[in-house]
Amino acid sequence: MAIQSFSSADFSMETVLRELENGYCVALPTETVYGLAADATNGKAVARIFEMKGRPSFNPLICHVDSMEMAREHAQVNETAEKLMKSFWPGPLTIVLPKQQNSSIHPLASAGLDTVGLRCPAGLAQNVIASFGKPLAAPSANRSGRISPTTAQHVAQSLGHKELLILDAGPCSVGVESTIVKTLVDRIVILRPGSVTQEMLEDATGQKVVASDSQSIEAPGMMKSHYAPNAAVELDIVEPDPALPYLGFGDAAGHTAQENTLNLSGKADLTEAAANLYGFLQRLDETGADRIQVAPIPEIGLGVAINDRLRRAASPREDA
Ligand code: TXA
Ligand code: MG
């Protein structure tokens, strides 16, 4: 199948919902840039986003909701965040909040963090989320390292060799990615500047608003912002110590009869492995062992991002 590009007049919501329900990506216009959207609660669907973008590492993705109600299902919404949502949603503002314990957002979408970045986009994207009924993870719909697309044609140029449904609703009105903030007790920190400015945030909340300094940057791929197991992590282990938890891959399956062995993907499927990564690491960490051994993962496709994440988990801790 070639790319299907629909204008907003002739796209079929049914087709869009079917793609999303089946765990595939759809390129959607938002007011900022076109997003590569997938079901945020489905690990394989989220893994496909990283695969399509050719991203060499897993950073937390913004999860898009249709309302404050949906936001509350997935995050603890404090008073300041509520003011921000009332002032700027739907619109180009993302708020990083503590994730609800029972949120169905997949750990791959939030990079294993206990926080989640939420935004409610306007227009067609909001309608799609409302019809879908679940949050959509959506980074910009371009290959990693390219500029963010503001038209359906840009998306097709960047990702067009892939099988992808692209909804065309003309050029985006804002053109730069959303402002990202986190709310602290006494101030708001801007993690990424965007069209919702410091002054606008101050006016809406009466709070002090500061730009993130280099110490507090939670930028893509920063060690600090990622889930790190308590156990030490040893990589490229083919013959694991039976006394230790083992994270296998493909034929490097370890002692499969043992409870402390999990295989990221028995059929060596990197999409499946990416979807299982955070959850399995966490389960092995919960055994309380002081070391976890990990099978070699091929350094191709999504394997690059999986290995990036594993190397961070294995690197010596700067214990804080
Ligand atoms: O305008 C936009 O925000 C576009 C459109 C498509 O909505 N989306 C977008 O999403 O730019 P994305 O997933 O590429 O944004 C990812 C960035 C991360 O690099 C990180 O800076 C921040 O969002 N982020 C997401 N979740 C976070 C979290 N839990 N903690 C800190 N930062 C987070
Ligand atoms: Mg981007």
C-alpha cells in the first residue's frame, strides 16, 4: 500500500480509528506541527513510532488527550495545572505531571518515568482523540534529525517511503512545537519554549515562571529523566548466571524454566522487544536481585534505541 493522504473533507474517521485500534501510526495535523500518532496505551504501537522516525533513543513522548477529564485519568492534575488547562487547552501547551498509578499509558510512551507530558490539541486531532477514547502519543511526523513538518506534503517527503495514513488538513497555524512546562509548588518551569510564552503563563496563573536551566533540563535522552533499575545491569550476556535475573532476546533465551528469566522477544522481533523493554526490566528489578543480565540485542533498526536505553541503564550511577 502506498501512502494514503486524505484532505480533511474526505478522510474517513472509521479508517483512522481502525488503523489506531490495530496499533498502527497515523499522521495527524495539530495546530503546532503534524504528529505521528499512535495509541499511547499500546506498547507495540508506540514502538512503531520510534521505528518509523528512526530515532536512536527512546525519549518520553507527549501524550495527547481530548479534555481535562481524560488528562485526570492519566495524571494528577494540581491547581496550577488546572488553571493552565483552562487557559490554554485546546492549544499548544504541554504539561508534565505525575502519572496516575493506574494510568493505561504504556511505559514506553513515558520512557519508564513516573511523570507524563500531556497536551490537548485543537481541531481535527482533538476530534480523533475524542472518537478514539484513548490518549495518542505523537511526536512530530518527521524522520529523526529532520525539521518538523507543518504540511501533509512535508510528512510525505520525510516518511513517505513508509506505509502511512496521512490526514491532510492544510498547513499548521503555529508551526513550532508546543511549549512544555512542569509545575512546581512555587513556580512553573519552561522545559521547551513555544508559542505560549512566559508572560502568558504568568498572567494565567499568577505564578513565577522560569526557563529551565541546564541543571534541570529534562531533554531527550538525559539519564536523569529515565527510569533506572536499582539493580546493576550487565549487557551482552549469552550464558547467564542462573542465580541472576535474565532479560533474553531471540535464541539467547537463558534458563527459560526459571521465573527470573524474561525474553524480550522469542522471535527476535525488535518492535515487540521495544514494547516489552521497560515493563520487563521493572519486573526483573522487582525480584530484588543486585544484578540483571541482558542478552545481546542487534544494533539495527529499533535495536539502536533499545541498546541506547540499556547502555544508560548499565552505565555507572552518579548516585544522588
Ligand atoms: O507540538 C508538539 O508538542 C508536537 C505535536 C505533534 O503535538 N509534539 C511533540 O512531541 O513535539 P514529542 O513527543 O516530540 O515531545 C517530546 C518531548 C521530550 O523530548 C521531552 O522534552 C518532553 O516532550 N517530555 C515528554 N514527556 C516528558 C516527561 N514525562 N518529562 C519531561 N519531559 C517530557
Ligand atoms: Mg520533533
